[in-house]
Amino acid sequence: MSYPKRMEMIICYSLLWIFFSGNGCFFSSPKEFIPLNSSQVVFWDRQTAESAVFIKTKANEFNEQCPGLPVKVEKAGGYAEIFRKVSASIQARKLPALAVSYESMTSE
């Protein structure tokens, strides 16, 4: 077997081992994350008025087209309140699938 073919096989088997072992970067252990709702994609949002209607309309359109795992938009307060809720949820290891934030709030 040629050297490139052997290296290709080694890399392939290594990636498969990482993927299926559950210890690599592809999976988190079940102890690391528990979704708020395993039957819905919970999205914490802060929008009000027209933008809130737009987001809920888009979520409803998605839910109609892809009914398998519906998106549930929840108003979770302003940016600061959502930041506090996400921080507390990280500590509790029980998180929403999505949450709106500023980029600066994601680095803490």
C-alpha cells in the first residue's frame, strides 16, 4: 500500500474514532448541556413591535415547512436580561437552543 493511501486510511480511522467515541470536538457529553425543551428549538429574543412580529412570522413559516422540530420564540427581556439569563443557564447547564446578543456579550 502506498504512503499517501496509508496516511489517508490513518486519518480516516482517527476521525471515525474521534467522532464515535464522543470525546472529541464533535459531541458534548450529555452532562454538559441540557436543552430547555427537547421537543422545540427555544429562541430567547428581545424584539418588540414590528421586528417581533417579523421574527414570529418567520418562525411560523419555518414551523409550517419543517414541522419536525418547531422553533418557539420567547421574549426574554432586553439584552442585559438575556445576558444574565444565558449566564445563569450556562451555570445550570440548561440552555435555550438560540439566544440573541451582542458579540461583546458572547466572549465573557
